[in-house]
Amino acid sequence: MPLVDIEVIEGVFDDKQKADMIRKVTDAMVEVEGEGMRGVTWVRVKEVRSRQWGIGGKTPSAEEIRAMAG
């Protein structure tokens, strides 16, 4: 049974976007492994608090990340 973890910054994605991630990642696993995997594919979206992670030595906020995405 596949288990896929997706880590995102808290406050960047809304519930619909996270649900879309789960659906699309599940679909990708099914494309690779076959339809029989759909019912046993686990996808978890884990949120990391704003400023509790870094990129390029900086700790951007959720607002800064949303601004980067345009």
C-alpha cells in the first residue's frame, strides 16, 4: 500500500486545494500501479507552521510564499 506525504506551509493552500492534491496524487499512483491501488493509496497533507522552515537560508511567511506564487 503506497503512502505519500505532502508537506506544505500552513495557510498557503485552502481545503479545496489540498483535496485536489490528494486526488491528483492518488490518480498518479493509480496510473503507475494500476486501478487496484486506488483503494489502498494513502495521501497525507502535513502543514508546517509559517516561518518554521527555510529556503535559501530564509524563513518566509505564508504570505510571502503566496506572493511568490503570484
